[in-house]
Amino acid sequence: MTKQTEQFMAGVVVSPRVQQHEIDEDRAGQRLDNYLLSQLKGVPKTLIYRIIRKGEVRVNKGRSKADYRLKGGDIVRIPPVRVSEKTTPKAGKWMIDSVESSIIYEDERLIIVNKPSGLAVHGGSGINLGLIEALREARPQQKFLELVHRLDRDTSGCLMIAKKRSALRDLHEQIRNNQVNKTYWAFVEGRWPTRTRQVNAPLRKNTLQSGERVVRVDPEGKASLTRFRVIERFRDSTLVEATPVTGRTHQIRVHALHAGHSIVGDDKYTSKEVNQYYKGRGIRRLFLHAAALEINLPGSGKRQQFKAALPDDLEEGLTALRNE
């Protein structure tokens, strides 16, 4: 039995021999770790970082760090990589169909998806795979597919995926220059005051003793601003529009809590009693939806808005409350 055969019997050989990749201009600017993740599909992040740390990955014959930004003409050495069969999960047909059927816009540079709630945008932290992995599996001929931004796992709505490195750079620049307008719908407990049109409160990430990561309002945190507008009032709750001016982790969720009106279905920042009450009325998950997105289209520069319809489960919950 050859060594190669033994390797295949022991697991899956993702990269059976040393590879030398020359970076083209379309990949220039990408982090080394993200480049390796795109080339070694199915390889866990922990293994990617391990081979970088051990110096098995080389850039221009020298050791490099995970956050190194690749340049056009760089030569990247990728070592042989073998992973266990168990660590190369495949997206089920249901997941691929769910992602493909959720696409609301696509051209040669960009995909915009109405991401389903409960689907992570990428694998990691105990999640085998997410939307981006499912999309790459569904389109093996597509050489470049990268998330432009992220949504929390339980948040539904507009999510952008770049099909070209140039589009990714363009959209990231728009985000830095506040040219991307994001609009969310959130259903909150209590009656949101009309006069509360914005929450301007610095946010800071914290890690609890249990290891859970949460975000808190903290004077030493990063400046954060969210604008709010009432859409519809219910007996003891309010449907609001939230427009984040900054883009901090859990920003809308924590700013709503800070205003005294936490988002229904939020198992991290809303009380169990409130969530249980609304579960009985049909709202069984986080009611936060990225309803609209306005950008300059990469390539043409045309200003365009995209809308993601409110998912059926949330719409049905609102209808039930209106009929009470």
C-alpha cells in the first residue's frame, strides 16, 4: 500500500502536495488566512492558523502572519494538508436550496441574499458550515466568493457576497465612507417613545465567566449611534425601523435594550419572561430583520436600493398580534 493510499484511507487529502500560488491583482489586499480558507475548502480554521503559526505556509519563501495583506506577485507556499473525514462537512441539499432560493439580486460582481434566520453566515465557533460555505459548494466553478459584511446567526435579511475581489474592495470602501445605508426592522417590548429618535451610546465587548461574549454600553467603549423610527404600535410593543450609523457588534440589540425596549426573541439581551410571552403569540425567534440595503453598485456606480421581504414567521406573528 502506498503512502498516498494510506493518507486517503486515514482521511481526506485536501492538498496532497506542496503548492505554489502566485497572487494576482484580483486577490491583492486579501488577508493570508482568508486566502487559505478559500483555497483549502473544508479545512478547519484551527488547522489553517496552526500551519501558518508553525511556518509551514510561506510567503515569498519567508514566514508570515495570518493578518498579512497579500500583494500582487506574492508567491504563497501551501503545504500538504489532510483532514479527517468528519471535519469536512457538506452542505445538505436543503441548505443549498435555501440559500439559492433566497437570492434577491445577482450580477457578475455581487450577490445579495435574504439570509434565513438560524443560518450562520460562515462556519466556526462550533458551527460546521454556514451560508458562504453552502454557496461555495453550490458553485464550485466560482473562484471568488467572499462575505462583504456579516449578520448575526438569528438575524434575517439583506446580506452581500462579492464575486470579485475588486467588488469586495469597492464595497468595503463604501462602508468606511458611510455610503452603505442599512435599514432594519425590530419588534421591541413596550411602547417606544416617538421622541427617542436615536441612541448614541458607546459599546464595548465583554466576556463573561462562562465564556459567553456580550456587548455592553460602556463610557470606554467605541462610539456607536443608531437612529430609530416608529413603524407601528401594538398594545404593549412596537415595530421600529433601526438605522445603524456605526457598525458595532450587536449594536441595534444593545441600543434598543439601553433605550428600555429590548428586542423580542433575543435570548441574550431580553428577559425569558418577555420572550416566553411572545412565543405564545407566534414570535419564536429574534425579531430583527435587515429589511433594506442601499449601495453604489460595483462596476457601474449606480445608486440602488434592495429590499428583503419580512419572513413569513415574523409577518404571521405581527398579524396575530393585530388580531388580539
